[in-house]
Amino acid sequence: MSADTTTTESQPLFTGLPSGIVPYVAILGALASVYAHFSLAPVLMQFDQTQAILFVLAGVGFLAGIAVYLSKFWRREFYLVAIAFALAQIVAWVVMSGRVSEMAILSKGGEAVFSAAAAYLYLSDSSETDGAA
């Protein structure tokens, strides 16, 4: 085993709370989307089971992203995946001619805030470039 592997293995799974306000803004934006998707999924189940399942998967995706962000497994490149995931939610809503409602505004607003905060964190995270020669 290399030294890097043993260092990662000895690190606790949960790395602690993030510092600064921007990570909390990103998490709150993601949680707003989770709330909207999980609240609407049971209602959609009566009309369109496929869309209801997609709503649940969107919510689970954001929750899984938060869990990975707070764990030792987080990498700088994941910001880009997170941004793409959130923007895909907004694009899907527009393409599918989603209704404008309070829940849609909460969800899409949360996703937009999340994307902006994640972009800021990606640009300001220098953990990858500090050790480069």
C-alpha cells in the first residue's frame, strides 16, 4: 500500500462541517430542490409514474451529492458534475414546459443558487493546484 492510501483510509468518513458561508448556501439550495421534488413526487404518482420516479431520483441525487460533499470522498472535479446535474434539472423543466408554481420557483431557484455557489466553490478551491509542480 502506498502512503496516500493509508492516509485516506485513516481519515474519518465524515470530514466535518465546511468553512465559510458559500457551502451552506449551496447545501440550502440543494435542500430546497430536494424538498420540492419529494413533495411533488407523491402527487405526480397519480398521473405519471415515470415522472414521479424521476422526481424522487432528482431528490436522492441532491442528497447523495451533499453526503459525498461532506465526506472524505469529495474531489474538486465533482463541483462540475454537481453544476451539470443542477442545470440539467432546470433545462429539463424548461424543455418539458413545466408549470410555473411556488414549488417550481422554489426548486429551480434553489438549483440556480446551488449552481452559482458550486461554481464559486470550484473556482476558489485550489486544493488540486497547490501541490502541482
